[in-house]
Amino acid sequence: MLACSFFFVGCLEDERKVDLEDVKRKLDGVAFDKESTSKFIDLAKVKLAELKIAERDFKKAGEINEAISNVTKTLEEVTALIDEVKASLEASELGFEDYQAKYRAKVRKDVVGKNLDLSATKGEDFKEVRVLSVNPVEIRIYQTSGPQSVPISEIPKEVREMLQMSEEEAEAHRSKLRDNAKVREERYKEWKEGLADRKSEAAQKAIAKRLKDIQTEVENIEKSMNLRLLKIQDLKSRSSQWQRDYSLARGDKRREQALGYSQMYRDKAQKLTDLNSEGHLVIARLRSEEEDLKKMQQPGG
């Protein structure tokens, strides 16, 4: 009986020992799980922090993208506005250049037939000279000795500014004249080379006919100019007579009448003088054409 009791007690001790080891293992497992859980929680906290940062960055990125989109839109609007302003400016510049060209042409046209003072550069003989024409390189004037040209370099500064004459425009005009002269020279050369052709005979006849027509035109213009000169002398004489009457008249009404007639005859004489000035220009152009045609009649010369 006692032996059985010892055996039973021993069994209980062995069983308790096994239970303690099992409990210890469970405790160790719990400790491990606690440590693992703690690490997981720590990692989760880090991940959560990273996610919050990412969320914040993503939100910031969205704001940046929106800002970039707004800036891009604004830039496009500004670019469109700049293009519009640029186009408007170019149109304005073209409009101004067109206006300037028209104004320049008007000023130069209006001065034809009027008197200009070129004495500052040409001397007292050019105090009052009548303008026949204006081009970018010169002013054509008329004096008692006949028409002549005054180059831009000899025109007073104030007159150049009034007529909007410049060296840049003059050089462009000269360049154009040189190009035209080169074209004429090439055509003349081609014409010379074609003299052996039968067509040259027809060309020579055409030149001869044109030379004859030019001579007739010049004679008719000179005839008209001579008739005008007689009329101009008569009108000036009448103007002078009425001017004397104006000086001698005592009554205001008579003086006013005399002055009116004097001015009327003087203006009529001036208009005829202007026509004669234009006639000189036409003759000069015809003579220039005549010289060119005569050279073509003598291609070997």
C-alpha cells in the first residue's frame, strides 16, 4: 500500500513537471508572439508614417500639378496675347509705313510749282527757285537759264526734312536705277546680237519712226510753250498795269478792285508758267529717250 502511494506521488510529480514545461513553452510562445506583435506594431507605425508622408506628398503633388496646369494655361493665354499684340504691332508698322509713303508723296507733289529757298547751300541765285519735280535723289528746279537738278547733298537740311528726303531712300533709289540700267544694257546687248537677224530691219524702222515722232512731239510742245510765253508776257503786263492803278488809286473801292485784277492776271500768268515748266520736263524725258534710240541705231559705236 505504501509502495502504491509512493508510485502515485511520483506519477503526480512527473505530471506536474510535464505541465510546468508545457506552461513554460506556452509562456515562451506568448513572449515571442508579444515581441513579434510589438515589432509588427512598430513596423506598422513606420509604414503608417510613410503613408501619411506619401499622402501629404501626393496631395502636394496634386496642388503642384494644378498650379502647373494653371500656369500653363496662363502662359498659353499670355503667349496668345503676345502673338496678338505682335500681329497688331506689325500691322501698325505696315500701316504707318503706308501712311508715311502716302504723306511723303503728297508733300512732294504739293511742292511742285512752288518756290523754294535753296540759298543756304546754293547761294543767293537760288533764293526763290520754282520746283519742277522731286525724287529721292534730287529736286528738279527751273530758272531763267532752264531746268536743272539739285542733288540731295546740296539741298538745305530744313528742305530735306520737309520733303522727308534721306540718304537711305536715295541709295535705294540709286540701286534701283542701277538695276534698271543693267537691264537696259542687257537688252541692248541682246538687240545688238540680233542685228544679223532679219527682224533687225523691222526694229530699225520702228526706231526711226519713234525718233520722228519724238521730234514732232518736241516741236509741238515748244510751239505751245512759245505761245504761252507771249500770253504770259501779256498777263504780266496787265498785272503790272493794275498794280500801278492800285498805287495811284485814292478810293478804297478802286484800290480793292485794282488789287483784285492785278492778282488775277498774275495768277493766270503763273499757271501758264507752271505748264511751261512741265513742258521742259517732258522735253527732257523725250530727249533722253531720243539719245537711247540713237545709240541703238549705232550699235557698233
